[in-house]
Amino acid sequence: MNMHTAMPEADYGVRTAPDTVRIERLLPGPIERVWRYLTDPELRAQWFAGGDIEPRTGGHLDLRFHNSALTENDDPPPPKYAAHAGEFHMQCTVTEFDPPHVLGFTFGSGESPSQVHIELTARGDEVQLLLVHSRLATRDGMLSVSAGWHAHLNILRDRMSGRTPDGLWRTHTRLEAEYAQRLA
């Protein structure tokens, strides 16, 4: 999707609680294929972050981000995300693991990391992905993860559909400004 194309309204996340955002996507199935894009480090690296996962509740998840190499023909990251331009790692804990339907994990560091919960539901030849990111401590954090998940899930849908995704940073920057209005 190029930067001049309007995003479908259904793609936007919604705040469901003061510290929670919910985002949905309809993806090409089958459900086992979508599950692999969530859990296989090489496939996950094509749309979000690579890194090993210990496939069990309580297991470790090492997210290895390389956002500036994720898409082609992208803009540089905005100054506030410059530290995330190169490769960086995030150590997470798997909080839910029920293949091929539910994946949950902590996100961030510190004593109170936020929580990500992803549910997959088969819908004919497609799969409904529901992502809920909760325990977001600040408005800036909510705006950042809302734009981030929105952009990353667009990349996932494009990759699974055989399309070239728009630049992550360009998309994220635009979406963060839109979410600042939407989540006011």
C-alpha cells in the first residue's frame, strides 16, 4: 500500500480500556500458516522481529528487531526512534501458548512490562487475527505501539499476500500522528 492510499477503517486499532488497544486483521489462511508467521523466527523476522521462542507458557521469547531493514525504500526513523534504527533485542516471556490459536507474551522491560495477547480464528479461507496490547503505562506508549502494530500487521498481510509493503518508518510516522487524534 503506498503512502497516498487511505487505510481501511477496519485496520485501525481501538482503545478498549485506558491502558489497552485492540487491533484486528483478516489474513490469508490457513490458520497453521498464520501461526508459523507468529512463531517461526525466520517468518516473524519478515514482518516484525526474529528471535527464538521457547514454545510453551513460561518460555523465553527473544525478539530481535531490525526495523530499518524490514522494508525497502523507507524513510529514516524519526529522531525519537533513532535508537531503534539498527538491530535491538527485547527479552520477553511467553504468557500463553496454545497452537495454532493463542500466543501471549510480555513486551518491554522493567518490573511491569506490557502484555500482548494474539488470537487466531479460522474464517473460511482466511484467518481473523485479534491482537490486544494491554498494560500500556503512558499515552506515548499507547500511540507508539498502536502505530507499530498497525504498521507491522500491514507488513504481515502484504508479505502473506505476496505484495511489497510500504516503508515501516514512513507508515509508522504517519500512523502515530493519526492515532494521536483517534485516541484523544
